[in-house]
Amino acid sequence: MPTRFYNLLICPVCGEAKGPLLRESNFLRCTTCEASYPTGEGFVDFVFEDDPRSRSRVQKMMEFVPLVRVYEKFWRPAATFLLGGTSWEIKQVTQFLAPLKDAILLDMACGPGNFTRPLARSVGKNGMAIGADLSRPMLLKAVEEARKEKLENIHFVRSDTRMRLPFVGSVFDGINCTGAMHLFPDIRAVCGAVRDLLKPGGRFVGTTYIPEKLPLKLWIRTVQSVVTGIRLFKPGELEDILRETGFDPVESTIKGMTMAWRAVRKK
């Protein structure tokens, strides 16, 4: 992993105002709190405690290895076929993130890297795409696929959005969060964290689902939200949250049951 990637990382406990992270064999070590973060599996692991009781049912599914193996080619395309389509998502995200040449991008909740890899190809050899996810099996698959494609400008970290994200502030040109915003318990906190990681004028893009387009009655949507942990946004709700947390302008487009958005960090 190159130095310029390591230079973007901070200790999620101490924050960037403290000492740097030092490379030691297969670990990064914080010079302030002495916390160590493994790097030997092809990604930097910033997750200290892994308590599955604190995760939703959907998040737990993403740790299920058989699902991880078929997620990119079968599971997600099948799940999104009626919701808008994965190919449309990739095209829309890429357009919303432009300009991409030489950009430094973060792909939040990257899963097996099915969006991270196209982004890495789009930014070119002088750019960089970083995928972040909580699921260790997903990241192992992401590393495997990136190595198959011999992508040298792609890197991965294991992190938890409930903690401080392990990146230097105001460093990313764009951040993507596709198919995951509805899984986060505190949307405003996530949007605020994303804002702080973006450069002024940086783009925050992603996709989520529109309840009015889903063939579910209100009581069914309420039950599924409690059982699965998936939050379905009301029309205009996410856009309002983005404006409240420091983004402007905010635009969105809908295909099928999927909404894609683009928000720009205020300068």
C-alpha cells in the first residue's frame, strides 16, 4: 500500500489532531493511544470490537460468506432489477461524481467493491478509490476482485460509521454511498461525517429507495423497518437532511423505485 494512501488515514480514536499512524510489519500503530490496526489481509482493519448484537438483520447478512460470494453477480442485480437496475446506478453515480480524472474518492459501504472498481478505473492512475465497509468477508472479496483486475489505485479499510471515520478531513473530491444510506441508524451523523471528509465543493452521491414507489402499505413498511433495520425515506426527506448538514445544491433523479442523489459540500 503506497504512502499517499496511508497519509489519508487517522486513528479513529484519537483523530487527526494527534500523532500519526506508524507502519509496523502488518499493522498500523497510533503513536498517541498505542492502538494497532491490522493490514495483513489486504485492507486496514479499524474495527476494534465486533458485536453482532448491535447490527441490523441486513448488516448481519452481509457477513454471511455464501452470500458474499454471489452478492455482486447474482444477489444485488436480482434485488435491484425492479428497483432501477445496477447498471443504471453505476452510470448515474459516475455522472454525479464527475469530474473524475485524478480524483480521490471514497466508496462507503463498498461491499465487494462492485462500485469501487469502476470508480478506480475512472479516476486513472493518478487518482485513488478507497472502499470502506464493516463486513470483513465483503472486504476480503473486494480485495480478491481488485487484485484480479490488477488495480493499483484502489485500497480498502474496515470501518464502522458509528465511530469516527478513519480519514483526514477535507481530503476527498467525492464520496459515494450506494444502496446503504437506509441502513444507517443516525443519518444526520453520517451526512455530517461525510461533509467533513469532503473538500469544499466535493460531491456526495449515492442511491436509496423510495417508499411511495414500493408496493407496500404503510403498516407493512413500518414492520419491515423494525424487523430488518432498513429505513425507507419519505419523498424529499434525504434531500432536506443533506441541506441541513451542510450541502447545497442538492439534486436527485428517480428510475423505477431507486433514487440517486448528488449533493455538493458548501464552500
